[in-house]
Amino acid sequence: MIHHQCLTLNKLANNQNSMDDYILNEHNKEEFPPAHTAEHLLNQTMIRIFGCERSYNAHIERKKSKMSFRLDSKPSRQEEREIERRMNELIEEDLPVTFEFVTLDTLPPEVSPDRLPPDASDTIRLVRIGDYDVCPCIGRHVRSTAQIGRFEMLGTNWDEHEHSFRVRFKIV
């Protein structure tokens, strides 16, 4: 299931079709938009480098953040440096961050409905970062990746038993 960023919408009673006719479900967190947008980029970067799923555990904060991924094996130091290099490259590319509303039956193939909560409505808000990432999300984001700042990897941890790779980072 997607954590707090998952978005569901409830249609209001007036039954019209403008964005004003929808309200977002309650959201329990005020994100720091640069770090939250970086979370999207890091998820897709990990998918592309390691072929893994999106993070299964994330704590995204203004001062420092951490995300955990299930991987087949421990990444090398060179792969860790590649994560940081690729993240900063994406930030410099100044990719637009946009959103759109879709229905469950028109989700793009790269968006799995399995990660939506059981009470998700038929209408979902997708956040797109250029052609790089798309994800259901209710959180606040920057308008383009250049507004993120610089991604700085603070460290990593590998749990051999769980095959869990944790990335700690901050946005400066």
C-alpha cells in the first residue's frame, strides 16, 4: 500500500466535472516540497538502476530523509555514487512537475493499483516528473526539478537478512 502520499478523491454532491468538484482526502502531513519531489525521483532512480519496487518505507523531512528499498543484493560503492550523480543530473535537467486526474480504469501501465488503499475512489491524482516518473500522490511538490536544490547522500545501510537497502539523504 502507498504510504501517506497516496491520493484519493471524493466527488462532491453537485456532480459537475471541474476540479472544483473534487476534494482531497485528509492529509496528515505538510511536506517540504523539494524533499518530497526528490522522493519521487529517488524512487524512479532506484527502479531504473536496480529493477526494484518503489520504497516500502520512507521518512521525508526538511533536515534529512530516509527511504528503504528491497534489493537482491547490496549495492556497490560505485552504484551508490551513481544514485547520487543521477539524482543531481535529474535535478539539473529542470524537468516539469505536473499533475493530472485519471480514473482507476485509465491508470497508466506503470502505475499499479495494488499500491492504492482499499478505500481509494475511482478518481486518482497522478504526479508526473517530465517523462521520468508518474505516481499517485497528494503531497506538495516544486514546479520543476531545478527548484529541488542539490541531493546529498548522507549514507546507506544494508540489512542482509531483510535484503533492505536504506538511503539517507538531505536536500541542500
